[in-house]
Amino acid sequence: MTIPINTDDADRNKRFTAAINRNGYAFQNALLKYMGKLYADRKSKWRFEAAEFPVEIRGHDTRIDFVLTVPDAPTVWLLAECKRVSPAYSDWCFWQTPYVRMNHRNDMYIAECVQLGGTASGIYVKRSANIYNQGLSVKTKPDNSQEQKTSDDAIEKAASQICKGMNGMANFLRANDRFLTPTGTVVLLPVIFTTARLWVCNTDLSQADLASGNIDPAIVEYKEVTSVLYQYVISPGIRHDLFPASQETRSLSSTLAACSLRTVAIVNPEGVEDFLSEVSPEWLQNILIS
């Protein structure tokens, strides 16, 4: 008996595979396989712990794409969001500004620290790398049409999503404080792994023309990098409801840092090995303020 050839097979394979690629699951699994090899080869201390971890924030359910931990330092967790970008907006660019808060420094990494007793606050870790405050996902090919948008909100969506996960994990830790012993704390490090090309600009944006509001492209320089530290302001709607552990919340500036300003690492595939080898619990030896 001859089995007829189904001419729909090739089309079905394309459609189904396009769906899983678009969703980002293939990218996520490839990342985890690569990270597992780095751990096995002792090029990274980070070990896969769980994927699609469910948490809740402000009455809404969400999931963290995956969690990495370090066996010898169970009090530091890396929370990951995977973002496969649209080819039309595959350039992510970041800028610095001193106008974040009073006495702001661009070499301070602010991480979330959850503590026994249901409290949480930002902790400051001195970093040699620059930290950036503005990010835009920029249209990859130039478009002369004024009707077409020149950027989209992929960075905002990804940063918001991983911060939802981070704050949901803070709520989880308050309800499951056995994970906070014996040290009494867990530090949460949010990371976005993306297929985007990453660019940074260290040009002072205050050099923009005040009348037009534009900065001259001739004086601006951009550099391609494989990872970026991005300081993100978390809105109240996705913030956990733990009480701030820090007592230094008497001004708007200190309140912003203690409650809402967090550093999100953004890493593309070329930067994964360097990032995982550099970022380690030893960071916490450099804490300046808690």
C-alpha cells in the first residue's frame, strides 16, 4: 500500500516552527543549554534552577522565564527574561544622564534585597562599568516617512516584565521565608537576555539645543557592546508591597532609590559567557550602602 505524500507537511513545519521561534521558547532553550555547558566547563558559577517560575504581583499572575543560582551562595538569585527581538527593531541603544536623583552616581548597581520580617530595599554595589538611564529600541533601517515610528517599546516591555517577576519573587520569599535562612536575606538580580544588538552613548545629552530640543548627531558617539547595566524606575503598579528595610527614605531622592530604582542587566548572546563569569555573589563584598 502506497501512503500518499502530504503536501501540507512543509508548510505546516514552517508555520509551527515560526510560531515557536516568534514566542522565544527556542531562544530560551538554546540559552539554557549554553549556560549549562558553561557551568559544566567551570566557566560560570551559575546553575539552572527552574524555568517558568510562577509568581504573583498586585493580584496578577506572571512567570519568570528562568532562575539561576550558585550552589555555594544560595542567597543570590539571577532572574531571567528572554527577549527575541523583531528584526525591524533589533538595535537597542542606551544613554546616560546625571539627572536621575540628587547625588546620583552612574557607577552604582542597585539590587533588590529581601529580608526576614517581610522587608526589602535596594542595596548599592560599586561597579566599574557605566550604568545607563535611558533606553530605546530603534528602527534598524532608516525610514524617511514621518508617519512611521522610529522606535518601539520593546525595552520598556522587557524591563517591566522582569521587574514584575522580581517583585513577585519578593512576595514569594515573604510567604516562604525558609529560603531566607540562615543569612536572613536573598538578593535578586534581574537580567534580560536578548537577540538585540546593544549600543551605548556616553555623550552628555544636556548639550542638546534648548530651542529645538535636539542634539547634533555630529557630536554624539555610539559604541556597540555585548551587555548593558540599565537603571529602570519601577512603577507602583508592578512594585511588591513589602515594607522598605532602608531607613534612609526621608527625601524623594532616597525614596526613589530605596523603593523604585533598580538595575537591570541586558545581555546579548555574544556577552553571556563574560557576563556570567563576571557577575557573581562576590559582588556583595562591594556593598557600600544597605
